[in-house]
Amino acid sequence: MKNLVKPLFLTASLLLIITGCTSNPEKEVEATVAPIVLTNDYPTRDRVEYVLNCVAQHGGLNYINQYACGCKLDKIAEKLTFNDFEAAKTITYLKSTPGDNGAIFRDPKQSKELRKQLKEIEESAEKSCFVK
């Protein structure tokens, strides 16, 4: 243990000297950093899942389908926040639940509007990203 302390101390001291870790208040410059705002901050896992499902619907994995499906998701992300996208996809999956249990997903006005909005955005993205 004693043998490790001395080399670590010397290494740390050398790094401080080399990097000039002393502070000089007269030379310090205050930097203001604007917060980063991501316009289409979708989690990677959800992006991958969407692209893989899209590729499967379009005949399998090839470069053109993969690129077009990624483009499609980017177009969707420009117009919908992730929370709205997630809600619309969930409602779309659950709308086929039969009876009263599915009514809470099918019938509310907000549910219908979100599904319609997602469908329109997906159709528009499909037209602009896929070459026919």
C-alpha cells in the first residue's frame, strides 16, 4: 500500500503542474452557456424499435429501407414531441382492445386527435422518404 501512495501522489502533482491547475481570478473569464435544446430527443431504443418495425413492414432489411425508415422517424420527430409520439403509438396499439376495456383508448376526443395526427404525419413522412 505504501508503495502505491508515493507514485500516485507524484503523478497527481505532475498533472497539476503540467495542466496549470492554479487559478488566477484576474484571468478567469466567465462563460455563459446557453442550454442545449434538442428538437427531436427520442430515446435510442425507441428509434431503433421504430426503424426495425418499419423495415419489416417494407420488405426486410436493406440499405434503402433502413435509410428511408430512419428518415421517416426524423420527419415524425420534427413534428411531434416524444411524449405525444409515445402516447399516439400506445393508443394506436390499444385501440383494437374489444369492448368497454378498449373504449378508454378508442373513444376520447384526444385519443382520436392524436391517432389522426400521427397517421397524417406518418403518411407525409412516407411520401417524402420512400422512393417509388
